[in-house]
Amino acid sequence: MSTKSVQPKNIDTRDRILDAAEELFVEHGFAATSLRAIATRADVNLAATNYHFGSKMGLLGSVFHRHIFPVNEERLKRLKALERSERSLTLNEILEALFLPLIEGLPHERLPALMGRIFSEPESITKPIIEKEFAEVAARFQAAIVKVLPDLPIEILRWRFHLMIGSMIHMLKFQSPIGSEYSRDMFTKGIEELINYSVAGLSRGQNLQGNPDQQVNHQEISK
Amino acid sequence: MSTKSVQPKNIDTRDRILDAAEELFVEHGFAATSLRAIATRADVNLAATNYHFGSKMGLLGSVFHRHIFPVNEERLKRLKALERSERSLTLNEILEALFLPLIEGLPHERLPALMGRIFSEPESITKPIIEKEFAEVAARFQAAIVKVLPDLPIEILRWRFHLMIGSMIHMLKFQSPIGSEYSRDMFTKGIEELINYSVAGLSRGQNLQGNPDQQVNHQEISK
DNA sequence: GTCTATACGCCGATAGAC
DNA sequence: GTCTATCGGCGTATAGAC
């Protein structure tokens, strides 16, 4: 109780650095953002960033983790709730569990832009972060999607999942289509449209199970 | 005829810089690639890059333009050929005109990765380049797509076009889905899958005209 | 016209004083 | 926990060699 009390000064410094770094990373990207610019905006000494986070990469990891972790928890929670129902799921509800936590359950307002930017960085930067933060989410959702599209060859499904992630990243990066103004409603509409678009793309040529109001598209799978 | 002869030394230097820059930009991104690393790999003096291209941004523009220009010419050529036919086009043939030039007609083998990387850079870098290289292609193809999806509200179509571009960028960036090895065949398969996926996503809920073998998906447009 | 040497003010990181 | 001083490397610009 005595020596373990919180040090408000430290916590303040840490959070000010995280806030400043987040804004600058989103705007200019990781490599083009200097620790000096971050320190100036956060009104802390240059060396403080290195003391608290070890390196610029460590800072990026902390910036990202603080917002994405609760979203990924919510995603898994929703998927597990669906799977507990023991009926066969629809593609639509799986994708809602994946994408709606980006706008529901109070995610930080800067998370979408931050995700869009970080996923766009070179692989050397994204790889360790994505493996740490998304390994479980990606594996579980991909497995759930395989179950509702049992006739789709796995190599086709891999491509389609990949294409869906690309749509998501691009959508998060801009949060409104080119030529339109950003608004909270516009972004919500975009998430809905991302779900619709992904359902159509993933299920093309497949008979969707367990969803009587979704009709079938009988086109051949490829070629 | 006399003084206008080519200077091989100059041309060699310019091209060596372009080749070296291209490889390093793809691997590490724009901001993380130093002019010193480029000059070293190209075996030229540091200042040569500035002499030939004015700045690092100028170099990026030249690197990109030399490969994307012929591809965009081919795209427009194919679209114009389709439009000259004076029948109503299918979404599928429009998207083939847009995406097949990435694998047909001998585009440079490093173009896909280069496109994927450049489109992923922060907006301050991509904006002038995209406006210069893609303004006409984007406008013409979007107009062609509007024509074959006349009942789709324009704000929905904008979102879907945006989502399609995101899929393309992500696909070009990795050229094989996560967990698969790259091969030329794999990439070709990916372009085909991109076309299929985009046709399904763009036309969701719409009656496709002029394409009797494509069936209709009667789901509501959104929600 | 083509290229080189050099210099300026930034950068990320760190060692050590307080 | 914070700060100053300092390191080698960075993008860019330019003066002048050839």
C-alpha cells in the first residue's frame, strides 16, 4: 500500500506521448514521424519516449495495442456467443461479429484511422504487430467462415478472405469514399457496406446455408 | 543529327537509380528508404539522384510512372474498344479491362508490388501521384460501371468502388494470400479472383444487364 | 550537361548526471 | 524518472570539377 502507489506524473507523461504519437502516426505514417515531433507535441523531453517504450517500434506497438485489444476481445466474445447457439451460423452474422465492434461498444474514435494506417505500413513493421494482436481473431473467424462455405475450395477462400481484409483496410484508412466528406454517419454506412460487399464477395457461387432470406448466386466459382 | 546523339553514360545512371530505388521502395517503403542506400545500390554518387530527379519525391514519381503509364494506356485502350461496340457492356468485361492489363501485355514484373506499396503510403505522398496517373482511368471506369448498375444509388456505388480498390491494393501488395507461397500462377489466380470478387461485391442486390449467364441476387441493397 | 565533394539541420538512440 | 549531451546517419542543396 505504501511504495506501490501510482505515480501520476509518470502516467501523465506516458499517456501524453501515446496521444501525440497516435495523431502523428495516423497523419504522416510511422517512418515519417520523428520522435522529436512526438516529444514536442506531448510536451515531454525527447528521451522520455525511449525511457517509457524502449524504441520507436515499441511505442508503435503500445499505441496500437491500447485501442485494438478491447475491440478484438469484443469480436471474440461475439463470435463465441454465436457459436454457443449450436445452430449453423450465417455468413452475415459472422461478419457482423467481425466488423460491428469497430463502431459499437465504444471503441476509441481514432482507432479506425490508426488501423488503416498501421496495416498499410511495410511488412517489416506490421508483421510482429499483426501476429501479436490478430493471430487468434484471424484464425477463429476464418475457421467460422470455412464452416458456412463448406464447398468453397480452401485456396479460393484464402484469396477471398485476403481481398476482404484489403477492403477493410482501405475503408478504415479513409473512412469515407473519395469525393465524400467524412462524418460519423458516413463511416457507419461504410461499415455496413463493407459487410454487404464482403458477404457478396465471399459467397459468390456458393449456396449460403442457414439464411433463408439470402438468395443464391449460381455463377461458377471461377473462370 | 550531330549533337543530338544519346549519351549512354547518363542513361545508364538514370536507369540504375530507378532500378535501385524501385527495389528499395517496395521492400522498405518510401520514407524508410534513404537516398544514400539508393545511391550505394545503384553505384552512383549521392547527388546524382538529386540532379536527375530533383528530389526524393520526384524520384518516386519517375519510378512509378515508367511502369504504370503503359498499363493505364492499355486499360483505356481496352475500355474504349468495349465502348465502341455500342452494345451494353457487362460488369465482368469492364473489370477485365481494368485488371487484366496487370498480367497481360507484358507489364514490368515488379509493377504489382510497386503499386501495392505506393498506394499504401500516407496520403501526402500518394495524392499528387494518384491524381497525375489515375485521374482519367478512375473517372472513365467509374462512369462505365455506373452505366451497368443504373439502379444503384451513387453513394453506395462510391463505397463499393472504394472497397474494390482496397481489395486490389492489398492483393497487389502481397501477390499471394497469407500462408501461401508466391508464384506467377498464384498471382494470375489472384487477379481472376479479384475480378470475381469485385463483380459479386459491386453488383450485390442489382440486376446485371446484358449478361444472361449472370444471375440476380435479390437481397436488399443495404441493411 | 553530367557528376562529385561537401555542408546544413534534421533523425533515432544512448550514456550518464541529477 | 527525467534531462542534457552526443553519436552516426539522414534528405537536401549547392559550388565547382570535368
